[in-house]
Amino acid sequence: MNKRLVSIAAISAALAVIFGAFGAHALKSLIGPAALGNWEIAVQYHFIHTLSLLALGLMPANKFINRAAWCFGLGIVLFSGSLYLLSLREILQLPVAILGPVTPFGGLLLIIGWCFLAISGFKKN
């Protein structure tokens, strides 16, 4: 078990709950339905990949598990983080051009993380 990864996953899960509650309660009156939908997608992917990080932390470590964890962690930050910011762009006055390419790159990292996890299942200890 990787206690550090389990702790990181626990912190990430707490943040996902906070962001989900913030979106459901505070943001409803501040942003439009499309932005709120993006926020909800960000929370959903944040949570799914946080639970994946938790599972990785409970597995015996190898280089592919470690790579998957890094990809999931960075993917959460880039994919969900950019969607959170895109949802708040009107409130924060953020230029969309800066964030646009970040979201797909974060999604690609999430996909690569799943591929590393798959590879780890085919490798012998």
C-alpha cells in the first residue's frame, strides 16, 4: 500500500465533494446552465479519477502503477481544473484561449493513465 497516494486521494476526494457542493449551491445563481454543466462534468471526472487514485494506492506498486497514478493526478488537475476555470471564466474574467487546449491534454493524460493500468495487469511481478 502506498500511504502517500492514499492520502493524496483522500484530499482530492474532499476537494471533489467541496467543489460539487459549491457548484450545486453557490454557483447555480452565478453561472449559466452550460457553465454549470461543465462544472458538473469536472466534478464527475475529478471523483472518478480520485477513486482510481485511491485504488492505485491500495495496489502493490510497480512502475506502471506509478505512471498511472501520475497521469491520473495530472489529468485531474488539467482536465477538471481547466473545466472548473472555464465554468468560472465570466466571473473571473479569464481568457478562454489560454484554457482551451489544456482540457483535451488533461483528458489525454487520463486515457494514458488507464493504459498504464491495463499494462500493469499484463506484466509479471
